[in-house]
Amino acid sequence: MADMVKKATRESYGEALAELSSEFTDLIVLDADLAAATKTGIFKKACPERFIDCGIAEANMMGVAAGIASTGKKVFASSFAMFAAGRAFEIVRNSIGYPHLNVKIGATHAGISVGEDGATHQCNEDIALMRSIPGMTIINPADDVEAKAAVRAALEFEGPVYMRFGRLAVPVFNDKDTYKFELGKGVTLREGSDIAIIATGLMVNEALNAADTLKAEGINARVINIHTIKPIDRDIIIKAAKETGMIVTAEEHSIIGGLGSAVADVVTEEYPVPVHKIGVNDVFGHSGPAVDLLKEFGLSADNIVATVKKALGK
């Protein structure tokens, strides 16, 4: 996997918007003065007449998006996750979520991998915030292929969607010719009966690497990619719980309120088994190179391997 092509999902997001612009002629894209970073600038170049820069006013941008959506247009509103989910939360809840409007929120620069921007911009709470809004769909793609497919799926879906994209270039492991994105459906990437590793976003590739290491040591780990965190694929989680008896979750997000919490909710209700969460452990991040920070905070294949071994008592 070290030889894989790498690409940031924020780039995939911008490219997908531009590629779909001719097909979805009612698509309007908004940004909060960050088009170069969120990559919505790619759409702006292709369709300047359908792009609106709302300035550094994220809450106002969400209100504008709600207004446009109420006219029947498809709207993407973009900013960094910290601002899209954090600063604008009240408007997202009341002006988009409550009336269940067809607004798609393209949140980039999520998680610890924002790197040198530091704790103020490393949003590890956005999934938890968006999960609390009734009717909000949450998508966290793992690579370029999945991200582009997810943008199309979001455009074809009626209702509010929160999409999470990263700044860091990550390996592209899905095959664009065979991959099929199904909203609300998890994907089993590796079969295994000893333990299930359920991951999302950039941690999916780390989970695959961990499974390869574990297999060489005689441990067969099932790897499941949960790209849609809400609504979550309950069936694939329950099946994993029943067939492996133990789950490890991995996410570039706080262990509070994210994927791990969502999986634990399903398991405790349907088929109780131990759930070990890998994520940001209720702390703030800090400035540093993204790759180094991921390792420091345990968001790595090595830590998944160690967690699995500990969980299995090996």
C-alpha cells in the first residue's frame, strides 16, 4: 500500500463539484472566503455564475444556503469543519436541519490532520455535533474514489447532508471502475472472524494496513468501512458483533460522540460485545506535521494492531 497514489479528499470534493456541474445545472456552491483551501475554487472556475463567496461569515452563509435551497436549488455550503459545524451550528440546526432543507455542507480540514493550524482548527467534535441534529445525514469518505462517489450521492439525495473531507493526502485504495457507493451501507473490505475493525475516513486505510500485519501474526481481522455515519449500517455492525465477538473502532475524531459511540449504541441495543474505541481521547490537539500528529494521537495502523492484541489478550 505504500506505493498507492495519494490524494486529499478535499481535492476530490472540489473536482467532483466541477465534474457534476453540467449534469446538475441547479447546483449552487457557496464558500466562506476559503475556496482555494476547500477546493470549491475548482467549481468557481468552471461555473463562476453559480458560485457565491459569502466572506468570513459562516453562519450567514448557512442562512443564505437555506434560502437558496428553499427555492428548489441544490446547494453546497463549504468551509473548514471547525467553522461549518462549530461556528455555524445554531444556523445549521435551526435554518437547515429543522426545516429539513436540501443543503449539503462540505466541511474540509477536519480532524487532527489539519496539522500546523493547531488546536483551534483541528475539529474533532464535528461528527458528534452533526449526529445530534435530527434528520442530518453524515458522510465521511475514506479516499478519492469514495469522496467523488459520495458527492454525487449527496446531490441525488433529498435532505440535509454533512460531508467531511480532509486536508492530508491519503492513499487511494478503492477501484474507480468497480466501486459502488450506497448511502447508509457499510463496506466489508477484509473478511475475518477473530475481531472486527470498524473504521471511517482516513483511518480506513490504517485499518487495512493493520489487518495485513495482524494476519501475518495469525490474527484474522475483519475490516469494515463505515462511510455513512448517520444513518449507520446497523446490519453490518450486528453481523460483525455476532460473528467476531469483539469490535475495535477507529476514527480521526473524538472518541466521544463519533463513530465509536454510534457503533456502541447499535451493539449495546442489539448484541452486546466489547467495543474498544481508537480516536482522540478527550483532549485538544496542537500544532505539528499532520503525519506526526496522527502517530502521536494513536491514529495509526500500529496502534490499531496494539489495541487488537490487547483486546484479544495476546
